[in-house]
Amino acid sequence: MVGVPAVSHVLPSLEVIRELVRRGHRVTYANDPAVAELVTGTGAELVPCTSTLPVADNTWPDDPIAAMELFLDNGIQALPQLHDAYDEDPADLYLYDIGAYAARALAEMQGRPLMQLSPTFVAWEGYEQEVAAALWQLPGADEYRAKFARWLADCKAATTDIDAFAGPPARALALITRAMQPNADRVDTGTVTFVGPCFGPSTESWSRPPDAENVLLVSLGSAYTRQPEFYRQCLAAYGNLPGWHVVLQIGKYTDPAGLGDIPANVEVHSWVPQREILDQADAFVTHAGMGGCGEGLLAGVPMIAVPQAAEQFMNADRLVELGVARRIDTPDATAETLRSALLDLTGDAEVARTSAKLRADARAEGGTPRAADLIEEMLG
């Protein structure tokens, strides 16, 4: 497995790696030492591959072309490291994250099979015209594409078309529920298999307070958590709301002391066992990262989506389209709008029925065992 050290890219596949190790395979995982504990916790062998991505201080650029170039530059500097690790000991199969371009280049140069593990949605037929075409009109796009093409030529990758190289190879596993995939009916299912979110037995626990009639989890994930004013609005919206116990995750960038008085029905943490809480929750305020969306759907809870960046806006709209969420953009996330959305969602019987159906559909996709089975099939 070759990945990038962004937590939202590492977590989705960890249980697949753990299951492959459990089944007796030798698994190495090339990634930055910053995520060594996550990797070695699966039983896989860490292959140190330093990254230049700004995950330590979370200083991602707002410009999408600049953000894409960070991944390209990271791939360019990672490829020599992968050569050092794998040229004398090539893998029988390379698994790789969507952002780990160097892995695909290495596998193609070695003539080895490869499978992409996508933590988010994949391209569909028509994606280039409907989405990517506008991206390529942005300032800097021509220079980015020229740089990418030069790199592909220099490293002698078998796939020389930039758009094809950045998309799924001959086999890909989407570690998301099919319900979250835009235009799912136009995805090539001969190439991509939706296995749903991949989890294993939990090592964390959380107990629902015995006197809690309802439980609400509020979490903006791991990356976009510098939102003290949003948290204050949540406290105003849900603090002392009759019948509700609130778990508020604020991340490591926000000081709880800056939130003011914490109501008695609210517990505040920098990090929480999200899945365990959702399994006992009645609603979820989320940034609509793909991991959070999948966990919410698997738990069958209605969601208030407050997207922060990147594909989260599309994810939020998709949850609304599915009938299980309300979207509230951050500037509009006042105490009044947040409270109103919660009460509307949890009082709607149709939302409850739809959430239950999507929960059943997501669990039927197979998750970790199916993903491992498909990888073993490709190993032959």
C-alpha cells in the first residue's frame, strides 16, 4: 500500500490493510513517518516515504490548481524513495491512495498489477466535460498539466494521458457507499467496485448517558476545525435544549476556554470515537467529509451538513438529495438555523424511513471483508 499522510486518506483503508495482514499476507505500507503509529497498528510494515504535503500545519491553499500541484510535487519527490524501497523487492500487487501518484508510476514501470483504493467518489462517464473542463480553464492549469506530462514522460509510466493517469486504473475499490457517488449510474462498474466504508472491531468506547433522551454529535472532522465561532453557535443552539445530550468535537486547533460557558448537557472534546457515538446517536452535525458521510449513513442518523472545503460541498448536496440532511453553509450557521434544522430533521418520519433504508443498503455492500476478498482475487 502506498498512501499520503492526510488522516482522511489514511483512515478509510486501515481496516482493509489489517484484514490482509490477518489473512497472512505480507503487507508493506509506504507513507510518511508522521502516520507511522496508524500504519504499524494494522500489523503492516511501514516503509518510510517522506511527504511534502502540508498536513502538519494544515495550510492548504484555497486555489484548487495550487492544491493539485502540491500532490503532483509530492509524487515527484516520492517516486525515487519508492524506487529505493521496491526496485529490489517489488510487490505482487500495489494498492494506492488516489493522491499517491508515485505508486501508479512505479507499478507501471515495474509491470506489476495495481489497484486504487479511493476514499472518496470516483469519476463517471462525462466527468471531464461536466466538472474537469471548468477546472482546466483556471489560471495556472496549463502550466500544471504541462508539468504533469513532463513527469510522466520522464518516469516512463505506461499511462501517458494525464486525465487517465489521475483516474482509476483497471481495478479500483471505492471505500464509500454507492449512495454517496454522484452519477453512480454512469460509473464503470467493470473498473470500480463500491464496497462501502471499511471498519473493523472498535477499540474505543463511549457510553450514552442514561438520562439522555436524544444524542447529537457535532464534528467537523480532523482538518477544518479552526471554527470557534461555529462552535459557539452550536452551544447557543443546542445547549440546554430539552431532551438532548450533545457531544462537541472541536479538534486540536480550538481552545475550549474561548467557547465561553459550557452548558450542562454538552461535553466538549478535541477528539472523540465518532463511530461509537454515532451508533448511539440520534443526529449528526458534520462537515460532510466522505468519511463522516459514510459513518452517518451506516449509523442511519439524519445529518446537518456544514461543508468546509473541497468535495464537501458536493457531499452535502448529495446528502440533501438523498433526503437525510439539511445543508447550512458556515456563514449561515446561526443558533437559530442550526436548532431549527435539528428539530425539523428529527421530527420528520420520512427522513427516519429513508435513513433506515440507506443504512441497510450501506451495510449490504460488504465493507472490509469484501474489499479483502476482491484484493485476494486480483492477487490470483
